[in-house]
Amino acid sequence: MSAEARTWPNWLPHVLITRRQCPRCNSVQFKHAELRSYDGLLRMFALRPVRCMFCWRRYYWFAVSAANAE
């Protein structure tokens, strides 16, 4: 069991706050993730779903402008 699994429950969304780098594989390449039912609620808090291109882990990051919220 990894340290990440012990400290953050799997049912909570993983939010990348300070760096846009995958904590699992250190990749900086992301793409838009598929939308889920609760993503509309998280959008109210300016959170956008993204997926790491290498390990396929799903994260959220803050959409700070309309250009980033595509």
C-alpha cells in the first residue's frame, strides 16, 4: 500500500493545487477527462477534470480563466 493510498481516500477527488504535475508518475502532460455526474457540482468551485497521459490517473485542477475552461 502506498503512502498516498493511506492519506487520501479514493472516493474523494484528487486536486492538483500548486503544481500541474502528476504525483504518481511526475508527468506534466494532461488531457481533458471524461465528465462524470458530479463534475457539474465541482465546476461551481472552478474545478476541471483532467487525466494524466501516462498513468491515466484522474485529477482536478482549478480553471483560473475562461480560456482554460474549454
